[in-house]
Amino acid sequence: MKPIALAADHAGFELKEKITGYLEAKGFEVMDLGTHDQEPVDYPDFAHAIGKVLQEEKAERGILICGSGVGACVAANKMSNIRAGLCHDTYSAHQGVEHDDINVLCLGARVIGEELAQELVSAFLAARFTGEERHLRRLAKIEAMEKACS
């Protein structure tokens, strides 16, 4: 299995570190794309880093963290073949994969705590895309939008 890519801006640094430990304890290989301290940085740089490793198929999925999760999610979704979802409940974390084939879980470090973050990460990583016709049809429409806008 390929590693799970993790990245965060300064607001998400502490939660990223905790999630890294959680994943490693569960036996996952983690690709830490930074940031590596709490010095102010720009979340689009880390969204780009996650997107790049997923586009190059160097990681299985990505987890991206900023203060609210919103900015990181917006930035990640600007990249082709990246489907990022901001999730603060377990239903969205697994359903986003099962129906929408999200490959990046975005979290808001100033919105959720460590325990909920672990539950969300577990739900996200355990879920699999169903491949049902209705979901494939919808994803094809999203891909057509992506191509039309590039």
C-alpha cells in the first residue's frame, strides 16, 4: 500500500503531528509534506504538495489541515484529479469516498479536536468508492467541468 500524505499550514501543525502518530501506531506509512513548525505559512502551498503527490500516484490518499479546513479544501480542489472534501462528521468522511471518490480529507484544526479527527481519518481511510453507475456518471460530469475550465 502507498503511504498516506499529510500536510498542514501553521494552524494545523499540531493536529497533523497527532494524526501522524495515530496513523503510524495503526501501521500506516505516512508521507509528511509539512509544515514542520508553527511559523506562519500559506495553506495553498501545502494543498499543492498533497495534490502533486496524489497526481504522481506516490500516495494513496491525502489529509490536509488548516485552521478551518475551508481554505485548504478550496485550494486542493483547484488541481486536476483532486477531489477534496471538508469533513467534520464521520458520515461525510466515509460517504465522500464511497459516493464522490474524494482522495483528500480536509480538516479544520480550530474546529474539531484530536479524538474526532482520529474518527474522521479512520472513516475516510476505511471507505472505498462503490463504483456504482450513478456515481460514475456524476464523476464524469465533474471531470468534464474540470477539462472545460482548464
